[in-house]
Amino acid sequence: MQGNELTNEGEQSEAAEREAAKQRLLAQAEADRVPVNDTTRVVPDRRWRRDQR
């Protein structure tokens, strides 16, 4: 039974590590996220019209 307990503890430890890694990734993604208001607007490139004339 003790071997089963160790496996369970190992699985719990791995699950906790995965959850911690997931939280770090989410925090990093949130830190890297650019708010919509901070993005620049696209200015249309009208050079192609000059080539059509």
C-alpha cells in the first residue's frame, strides 16, 4: 500500500507543478498582451492605385 501512496503523492506533486506552470504561462501571456486601445490603426496603402493608372 505504501508504493501506491508514493505514486499518489508523485501524481499530486506533478499536478501541482503543472498547475503552477500553467499559472506562470497565463501570467506571462497577460503581461505580454497589448490592450486594444494601444494598437495602432492600419492606414490603407494606396500606392497600388498609382500602379493601376
